[in-house]
Amino acid sequence: MPGGPPPPGPTRPAFWRSPLRGPWLTSVFGLILLGGITVLFVTGLLSYAAYNPNLAPGNDHTPDKGWLGFYLFSWPTSPYWLYRLTQGVHVTLGVVLIPILLAKLWSVIPKLFSWPPLRSPSQALERLSLLLLVGGALFEFVTGVLNIQLHYIFPGSFYTLHFYGAWVFIGAFIVHIAFRIPVMYRALRSRRWRTELRTPIGRTRSEPADDTGLVTPNPAQPTMSRRGALGLVGAGSLGLLIVTAGQSIGGSLRPTALLAPHGQEPGTGPNGFQVNKTAAGVGISARDIGHDWRLVVRGDGREVTYTREQVLALPQHTAELPIACVEGWSTDDQLWSGVRLSELAARVGFGQSPPGVFVESAQRGGAFSSTHLRDNQVRDVRSLLALRVNGASLSADHGYPARIIVPANPGVHNTKWVTRLTFGTAGEAS
């Protein structure tokens, strides 16, 4: 292993001169991230479960996932706002944690240049976990923010990249915590919070030297107190909360959601709420959804074909449900009307305990142009093949002539421009 003095530059402890760096400040940021990242990971697992990944390959395009593809439970339909809540928390919290993550990286940057690079097998494992931790964190946060903005500049599918990136990151995170939590515990007990929050710049001093490698041996004059550093980071997180949370909370806070995706709001009126995919954007033509459109319903050896007028002539029901998407945005509750999926199942022989359904769209290709819904989703009386919203016919961008709307369902599984429903091909609830 390398020996001798470190080369000039960042490998020398005196290179880093901020008197704020030390185990206490690093541990404060670490404690916040410990709680926040735990919530992010759990809500990420919930988001994965919401796609019903075990029903069919079309619901989960992740290759070679193996045991990583476990899900927590069969996704329910109640409460109807469940996915809106879990994904809203996941995305909003992820954005809010960005200043804290950057502050934590700033606080430990001397460790990235410690010399010699490898001193023992345990230290080598810790540095490897640190490399995977920092790289994984940056990858997950960057791809997540890009996904919020529907800006897919990275190669491959966001879902696949974010899925595997999350597992690499959480594995490194667990290893890192196992090494560092005793140090964090001692550091947090070494100084009183109240004292630190009352200490002004003029009385700010470096922490006592220790073996963490975070305390500079050559401190500069402080330009900010630890109270100021925590306040600055907190203000950054609060600002991001203000410009992010409105996209999930809705109501009067929606105009504050400056970080929500923009440019595809369809205006005002009954259909005036957010969409991700427009009809033109996925190649839906007037012929696909015009007078010649037909709905084919299959199951139990039967097949029935309907025009839109015939679907409108079936018993109509209503449900007040939001649209909630993986990017974190959601609509307020909209009043949908259409035919219950369970009643369409009954028309092809599934009068009792209807099974799941395979939903196909006029959209040709692309991610989520079809989906499988679980039997519990079909049986919920709020699950509709919707033809109208807020008293008006669906617009083309909202799925005219007909679309799926299911409570607590991810937006991409509320398939638009539906042309075929095949009952009995999706898995049963467990």
C-alpha cells in the first residue's frame, strides 16, 4: 500500500480549512438523511408494488431483476388517494433532501481524498461503499429530477436505471451506516444542539481534532456559524418544498409548483387538467379514435364489440378520482363517468368474482401502451371504462373515446384510447 507523506493538494488535511467541518455537523446532516432516505426507499418500494409487477412482463420491463423484483403486497384500491400520497411524498421529499445531500457531501469531502487511499481491508470496504454511496446518491437524485421534468437525456429506460441504481445505492447506504452509526452517535452527543444554535460567527471554533479526518488542522477564520450553515441548508430545502409540493397537494397550492412539468396543460374547462402523453405525441390519429372506433371485450370464450354510442347506452356510473403519476404530480379529484369494469366483465361471462383484465390501447408501441389490472382493481365499483369527465366527453389528450380510471392506480396504468379489454388474463390478488 502507498506510504510516505501525501502529495500536495487536496490529499493534505491542511488543504481543507473550513472550521465548520467536523463530526458533529456531518452527523447532523447524516441523521436527517438517515430518516429521509429510509422514507424514500420505502415509498420507492411502494411505487414499484403499485405497478403490480408480478402480473405480466408488460407491467414491469425491468430485465433480470431476480429477487430484487419482490414487492411488498398486492396493490389495493383503497384509500383511493394512496398512490397520490406515496408518490407525492417520494418525489417531494427527494427534491427537499437535495440541499442536505449536497451539504453532507461538502462536509465529508476531505475523506474522499484521504491518504493513503487504502490502509486495511475494512477501510478498503468502507471506501468502496463510500464510492458507491456517493455515486449512487448522485445518480438517483439526478435521474429522479430529470424524470420529474420529463427530460430523458440518459440512455435506456428511466424505470430500469432508477430501479437498479436504487438497489446499488441502498446496499452501499446500509454498509456505510453499519460503519458510521457509532461515530455519528458519539458525535451528536459531544455537543449540545442548543449551544450550537446560539453560537454566533465570532465565537465559532473548530471541533477538537479526532481520528475522523474531518477537522482541519489549519482552520481559517469562520465566515458563517454552524447555526448559519444549518439555516442556509434548511432554507434551501424549504424553498424547494414550496416550489415542489403544490404539484401533489393541489388546490390553491398548485400554482406554486414551479418544478412541476409544464407545457402540456390542456387549458381550462372540464378537460383542463394535466396530462403527460398527448394524443399527437404518441401518434394517435383521427382515424384511430373517430367514427370507426370499436371496443372489443373478450373473456370466458366470448367476444362482444361495441361502438362508442353502444358503450354510452350501457349503465353509466360515476367516480371522483385523481390522476397521480410517477413524476410526483397529481390532479385534484375529477368526476369521471362510464361503465364499471366489473359490469363489462359480466357481459363476457364473469358475473361473479370477475378476474383481472388486459387493457390494450390504440397507441402503437411505446412504454405502457397496454397494461394488466389485478382482479381487486376490476371488482372495485369505482373502476371505470370512462367516457366522460366533469360532465363532458373526454378530450383526445385525456383518452377519447374511452380510458381506464382505477382508484389508487399509477397514471400510466389508467390506459387511454382503449380498444380492447380481455378479462381472465391477469393474475389474481393474493
